[in-house]
Amino acid sequence: MKRRTFLNTSIFASLGLFFGKAVFASSSNKQNVSISTSEKTLNNPVVVSTWKHGTEANKAAWKSLKLGKSALDAVELGVRVTESDVSNKSVGLGGRPDRDGNVTLDACIMNHESECGSVAFLQHIENPISVARKVMENTPHIMLVGSGALEFALENGFKKTNLLSPDTEAEWKRWKESETQKKPEINHENHDTIGMLAMDKEGNLSGACTTSGWAYKLPGRVGDSPLIGAGLFIDNEIGAACATGMGEAVIRIAGSHTVVELMRQGHSPTDACKLAVERIIKKHKNLEGLQVGFLALNKKGQSGAYSTYSGFNYAYTDQNKEELIDAAYKMEW
Ligand code: ASP
């Protein structure tokens, strides 16, 4: 598990600068001196995201955090990189389609004020995360799905795009011909959903989660990724968590919410993820192919991850380092 130092000492304080007001009595009334200062504490920003594709996404998020932007802006900008990467076959543009050859996308976003937005079964839009943010900011709702989500996106200026790349189309055709209809493998070679969690210099947490879901799924299937509490959860008092892997298993234990609640009980990010994974294992009779990974970030900026099977990793970026960290896990494949 990676740890980092959480600086309670504000940079401004160390520079001798203070926000707030200081009221000094006149020299003739020194005994009534009243000083009221409110010192602003700055935090060291940090961003973490699932899988190796998180490395590129983190770069965009970090650039934004370094400019002093909010964690919310950072996670949106970060995961957009993965959504727009046509070579990534599990998120956004170029994502693998459902059984009938249609690419359907799920995404959600949540900020430090527990505001959130989500889209599911959204077609033809390259960056569902930005549509989710618009749902959060411009509507009284939290979740829009299917044709309603598409209509909302088009009304808000998003452009229709063909999401099926020649590569994923050819793969899908081969799959259809083979009629194996097997479950897609969810492992380190088949990079999955991107979930991203960030803390900005104000110490505020936000997160984003976006995916094309389970390849060759039944039409209409929605996984954990756009579900607040399953694929993503933020509580700015405690921490943030997101999930990747088999969404059906994550939903059954309200996975990300569970991880945050375990951190509330005092568990470290890694232990909270581990306990959630163990709960999933306990609730399933058949563990074959059941890869689920959780990633968590607490209010102190400490992160951790855990998965059912080996192979899960996450990208970590702060002011001192940029690395890909192997998650702890319960079982070898
Ligand atoms: N969790 C995603 C889903 O079930 C897929 C994944 O992460 O691979 O839709």
C-alpha cells in the first residue's frame, strides 16, 4: 500500500501569509488585543485510477490539479482521455459492443458535496462522463438512460459519433460466428472500466467511472459503473471508492459505498477494499472468472486497492511520483 504524508501545515502558513482578518487594538489599548485569523490549509493533491490505461488519464487529471482546478474537473478531464482512446476496447469510443453489435456506454460522476450525475445505456456519444456531469449540474435528476440520455446529450451540444471501431466490429463478428457466447475474460490483458478518484488542494474529493461494460452483454444490460454506490461513491468526510470487474457482483454488495463505509469504521483503504472483496466472495457460490477490483482513496490522501484475482493494478500520481501499483488480491488466476 502506498502512503503519503498529509501536510496539515499550510503552505500559506509557512510563507507567513494568512487568510482571514486580524484586528489589532491601538497601542493605547493593548490589553484588549483581539486577533482573529482563519488559516487556510492546503492539501497535496493526488489522483488514482484503475488499470494501466489510468496512467495516461492521470496525466490529464494531474495537469488540471496542478493548475489548482477542482477534483471534479480533474476526474472529468482524466477519464475523457480513456473514453476518446479508440484503442481502448472497454471504455467509450472503440468499446466492445453488446450481443447485437451496438456499443452502449455507462458513466457516472460524483463531487465533494455528494452531488452526482449518471448516464446508462447511452449510445453514439464519445464522452458519456461529460453528459453525466451535465445531468448533475443542469437537471434536477441524477440518472438518464437510453434514448432519453441521448436526446439530452444532443440537446446539450454533444455530437453523434460511430463508436464501433473497425477493430471491435471485426472481433464482434468473429465472436458471433464462433457462437461460443462465453463470458468475456476480465483480467489484466482485457483492461476494463476506468474509475478515477482525486483529491484537490482544498482537500475535496471527487470521482468518475466510465465503461462500455461487459463485452457482448445482453442488449439493455447495465452494470455497476453508472450506479452511485456500486461503481463509485464519494463521502467528502471519509473518502472515495470505485470498482471494476464483474458489475453484477459489485451491485450485490453496493460495493463502492461499502468500501467508503468500511473506511468510516476506521479501516485503511486497502483493508476496506479487501473486506468488500471478501464479502463478494462469501456471497457467491461460483467464483470462476469473478474478477472484481476496488480502489479507494481516503481523506488523508492514502490510497489502496484489492481484487478477487491477481492482475488488477492502478495508476497513482501525486507531486512526487507517478506509478502503476499492483493491487493486493485474494486468489491467483
Ligand atoms: N464493471 C464493468 C461492468 O460490469 C465492467 C468492467 O469493469 O470490466 O459493466
